[in-house]
Amino acid sequence: MKITAILLAAGQGTRMKSALPKVLHPVAGKPMIAHALQAIQKSTTEKPVVVIGHGADEVKKYLGDSAQTVLQEPQLGTGHAVMQAESLLKGKTDLVVVCYADMPLLRGETLQKLVETQKNNTGPISMLAVISNDPRGFGRIIRNEKNTIQAIVEEYVASEEQKKIKELNVGGYCFDANWLWDALKRIPKNEKKGEYYLTDAIELASKENLPVLATIMDDEQETIGVNTRVHLAEVETAMRKRINEEHMLNGVTFIDPASTYIEADVKIGKDTILMPNTYLYGKTEMGEGNIIGPNTIIRDTKIGNGCKVLVSVLEGAVLENDVDMGPFARLRKGAHLGNHVHMGNFGEVKDSRLADGVKMGHFSYIGNAQIGSNTNIGAGTITCNYDGEKKHATEIGEDVFIGSDTMLVAPLKIGAGSRTGAGAVVTKKTSQMIRWLLVCLLVQLRN
């Protein structure tokens, strides 16, 4: 059976008061529409169709090849929006799942239940519903004396008696495709707003004595749609809590979940401890048994096992196993720290590789450099890698001792086993044969 989703993403979102299309506003580090696309993957078999309108070019650019798109212009309601997908889907799918791209908390498991409900339905429609005391502007589900769904009444036209109904339509549907395309042509235009509402399809099915079934949702938070920045913050809080709980259930310790922020694509191994005020962004991945934080920001970084990162900032970096760094250390893009590397406080590394066992003292800067294993970088060491026009590389061999406050003026190569004295300025290639020359010279100058 072929199952295709239609995501409605054409709305202008005027209440967001933003130049950015509403569905591209991020939640837990990803646009809302990305969460919606991820959810529908679990319940469908075909590439989804996204109905675009406001900010169409931006939304289409973001989607790339992940979805087919169809333009709704002018925007004449939800029924009209779904109708735009007919040319792409008619005769090519058996079931059509319709949901909104601004509901990022909707779970894939919930949509799977909806599809299963429709597979067992002799009628053409199954819909998502929630029982709630907080209507959130949702339409009320009207049932007859036989408890059969007859219609959806939108809140703005509902009577006071109808507004007391607690069974709410949350805006997720699964249709028999063959029935849907004909029904859309029979939906009447709403006299007050001049639009065609998809909810009127429920009444069409009822008048034909065709059963409409409801899948009752357990988690009200899944129903939250984003129309304002207030809703966006509400969704962000709920998503953050969901993500943190998932990691905790998988063996990660959060000392204070309320102050720990983890974006949706972050991966964390078991027995890792996250201290308060830790922020993990982007494609960050880390292994097992790490201690991260407090007050640490990590973005798009890969961390191995058994690392300790204290009060530091890491961006686009790689840490292998048993790395110890901080406090107040910074790794910039291209930094790669091998096994058992120690990096002291107020150190910075950019576009450089520190091999296994390197010890890097505090207040040091290493940029565009390759550091051999078991080398000691003394406190205050600087690689002078930029001449005002170009950046140059520094290469340091294994088992080298770089004294405190050494200036390494690139381009520069320092051989294995070499040593520099404190305060040295190294401008030329050194080797093991002359490793003591600089030390002796410095001693003479100081005497």
C-alpha cells in the first residue's frame, strides 16, 4: 500500500512578526518543518508533498530533494491547499496523510496510529483528536446520538453549547485517496472568509453515511501549533524536555535538566555526565563516560570516551579518548586533540592537530599546526601563523619540549626531541642536533 503525506506550509504566519517563513523558525536547532518531515517518515512510504506559499523560495530551497513541492497561490484555505497536490498524487497513492508543518511536537508514532486506524476504517477519513479542557482555538468534534462523528465546528462559529465540547480536532488526517480528490471539489466556499476548509470533508463523508474515525492522542503537547513567538517558546520548552528525557532514559546523567540545552541531532553515549549550563548544538556526537561542563558550549564537535571538558567552548572540533581540557579553553574549527591530550586553562586551538599525549599549557595559542605525540607546549606559547596576508603552518615533532612564552614564527618545522627555552623566539627550522643551541644562547643573553 502506498501512503503519501501532504504537509501544509503555505501560511504567512503574520502573528510571528518575522521576515522568516514561519515553518523555518527553529525548534531545538532545526526548522519546524524538519521535525514534521521526520515525523511523517514513520507512517508513509512515498516522498512527501509540501504545499508552499508565503516565503516559497526560501522553504523550497531548504527542502531540496527531501520533498516535492506545490505552490498554493492564492491561499484559499486548507481544502484548497490539499487540492493543489492532486496533479502530483492522483492515481499514485492509496492513502493521503495531511498535517501541518507548524506542529513540530507531533510524533511519528502518533501518525502511525492514525494510519493504522484508517487502514481498518471502511470509511474515507480518520482524524487525530484530543480530549482537553484547553481548546487552544481548535474546532469541536460534533457527534450524533450514535456517537458517530458528523462534523467539525470551528471555534469562531461555535455556539456556547458547542464550545463546551472537550473533544477537539487537532489538524491531522488520513484519507482514502480516491475519495479525497472528488470530495475536495465538493467542499463549499466559506461565506465569511471566502475559503475552502478541509474540515468540511468530514461533513461530506457523514452525509454519505461513511464512517469517520478518530484516533485519540495521549499527549496534549503534541497538539501545540506555532502561531506566535509565545507558542514558539512553549514548543521549544516542551521539545527540550522531551530530548533531555530521552537521553536520560538512554543512560546519560543530567545534574540539572532545566539548565541543560541539547539540540535534536546531538548524540550522547551512556554514562556521560552533563553538568549545569551545558549547551550541545548541531551535529555534536560524544561517546561514553565523559564529564561535560558546567558552563560549556559545544557545537558540531565529535568527542570520544572518558573526556573531561570544564567551562569551555568547542566548535567544529574533534576530541579522541581521555582528553582533559579547561577551564576556559577554546577549540575552534579544525582543532583535533588526540588521546590523553591535556589542554590547560585559557588555551586556544584552531585548525591544528595535537597528537596523543600532548600537554598544552595555559594561556597558549596553537593555530595551523601539527604537534607530535608526547610533546610539551609550555604556558604562554604562541604559534605566530599569520603574516598579515597569509596563514602559515607550524610542524613540531614528537617528544619536543617548548618552553614557556615561546614564539613560534611560521612557517616553521621543529624536529623530534628538540627543546626551546623560556621566552624563545623561533624563526627557523630546528633539529635534534641543535636543540640545545637556543637554550645556551638564551642563558648567555640573560647573564
